[in-house]
Amino acid sequence: MGNSRFGSISAYPIFEINDSPLKTILSIFALLVTCYSCNDASSKVVVVVPEDSLQYYPSTPKEIDRQQFRKYHRELTSFLESKLLNHGFNGSILIAKDGAVIYEKYAGYADLRKKDPITDSTSLHIASTGKTMTAMAVLKMVEERKISLDDSIQRFFPGLDYPGITVRMLLNHRSGLPNYLYFMSEAKEYRDSCINNEVVLQYLYNKKPNRSYAPDRRFNYCNTNYVLLALIIERVSGQSFGTYMKQHLFEPLRMQDTYVAGISDLDSLCPSFQHNGTYWANDMMEGTAGDKNIYSTPRDLLKWDQALYTNHFISQAMLDSAFQPNSNERPSLHNYGLGWRMLNFPNGKKVVYHFGRWHGFNAAFARLLDEKVTVIILGNKYNSNIYRVARKVYDIFGDYDQNGGNDEEEGGNDAVNHMLAIKAGK
């Protein structure tokens, strides 16, 4: 009797097997039992999946009824061909419902001088549409308690002589700050160079251009606000605006063809053209970002749209606050939240959107919240039809009373008109 590593076995008798044939048979039987046990155990092995490293999952697209899909596709095809595609359109279009693409079209050339076709991966300047991304990056920092909407801008820019302005006022365009696109164009020392956000900030420090309005007095669309927001992101994160947006927004959302362009990228960027096909040359304002200078594609913008239907990127409560009207001095369908334009219709329908224009680039990005429809139209040859057509698309999906609109306001033409003034020497 003895002990083993399994404990005492003294209760069990030990038989000695001296018969060689019997010993052989029992050995073979033991081997078979062992093999069977091993095979049976291996069939029940549970494979341990490593912890999921994805930061974000998009909404699962809903299946669209076949007849409904065909109806929408037929109407969109007819409307877009007659009102846009056959009227000098050069760019990309994507219309989706519940995340599922209903219509997608790429027309014309990335560079009219080279005749290289626009594809689903051709990144175009989305101009002021990029303000939605800058704003949401700031609101994410608010959720993370790194900053507050009520923080004074002096927290980030000590000694800046514009008291009474908060982060919220930058987001909703109620800061009253002057627009850098105007005051910087008067700085002759920069005419032959390319300015960036830090140059704009130093000009505000040193030259102190007059306010347009007192803080929070009224809505006044101003690109300076979003240049400062991009600088706040840099001050808080310790990263460049482009790097932060890439690591915290574009990469997590798998927006692989979206990026913030810098001055060093100018030679490789997709160019833009005037309505007659003439190349639109770069100028001194190409280096500022936050208010513009994000390049993207319709497919990436759909990912951006769908991310906002989840709580993975930002909470619903914070998103709802961004979609609340912030300027109510006079009744209007049009209003502005925190980085988003909106249309609030008498019948209760609501569109949150942001259009944009920079040089020959046009961008329309709209979200019909009731129908969960996404309207994306990008162009790189100036075409004012883009804005009107985008609005008319709403009517295909719901009861939206579209009686025209202000292209100057929605396309951000203040920037373009000012560039024309610069070129004219004014």
C-alpha cells in the first residue's frame, strides 16, 4: 500500500497480472480508452476569444423592403439626373436610409486637367461641413470632463483681450468675434505666405481687431470660432489638431479616407475648379483648420452619420444638446446648435445638417432624423445646384416644405466671396 500524488489509494486492491497475453490485451484497451478520452475532450474545448479591441461599432443597417428600395432608387435616379448630373456636376453622391445605401454615384474627374475619374475613395474638401466634426470632438472632451462649455476662452488663451466669451459661444457662433477671413486678408505681410491657426491667434493678440458684436448678443456665423476650437483641442490634448482627429475620431470610426489637410499637403490634395472648369488656385488661407480643411468621401461621411445614432462615440444626451436651437432672437425655420445647422418645421420634422463651400468645393451633408435618411453630395467644380438639390431630396422621403433657401448662408459663401475680393485686390 502506498500514496500517490492523487492521494491515498489504500482502499483499492492491487492485482498483479502475470499472464502476458492478458497483459497485452489490457494495455491495448487502456490505450484505446485514453485516445477516445483525449478526442472527446478536444471536441469540447472552448476557444477563448481575445478581448475586443474595437472602440466603436456602427449601427447595423436595416433591411429595406424591395419595393420601397426600388421606389426610392427610381425617384432619386430620375431627380438627380435631371436636376444635377446633367447640369455640369462633378463630384460624388450618396443617399442612404437606416445606414443602407439607396443611391451612390461618382461623376467627373478628381482633377479636370488630368481626367482622372472620381471614385469612392476620392477625398474632397468638405469645407464648413467639417465643423460638425470639430464640434463633436470638443463635446467629447466636455463629456470626459477635460473642459467645460462654460469655460472662458482665457483659460486656454491667457491675456486674449476678448472677455466674456465661453466655449459654448464658440460652438454656437455667438461669440461676437470678428471673422479672420476678413481681418487677415487686410494683413499685407501675409499675402505671399500661407497662414495657420497659430498665426490667426497671434494676430488676435497683437492687432486686436474689433468685435463684430458683444458676446452672446446674437448669432453671427464666424470661422474664427472654429479655428479657436481647434486650438483648444490642441492645448488640452497636447497633440496637433490633425493627429487628434485621426486618433480619436477618424480611425475609431474607420473613416480611412478622411483627414485634416495641412500646408505641407497642398501639392497632393484634390484640387477644385470654377463653374467653367478653370482651376481654382490656392491662396493664403489654405493652412487654417477646424473651420474647414477636412477632406472626406461620401462613404466615410455615412460612417460619421451612423456613429451619431449610437452611444459609442458620444452620449445621446450630449448629442441632443448639440441639436438644440441656440439662437432664438427671431422666429425662423433655420437655427444653429453646437456645430450643427438645423431646420425645425411647423409639422414637427427636423433636419440637422451642415453645408459648406471653399473655393470650388461644395458640400451638402444632411440627416433626416425621422426617416433616418442621410443625404451627401460633394463636388469639386463649383455648382450652386448642389445645395438646392440636396434640400429637394428631403421631399422624396418625407413631408418637408422646401420653399427655397439661402445658399449664401448654407454654403458658407462668406468665405468664397472674401477670397474673390482678395483676388480682385480689394
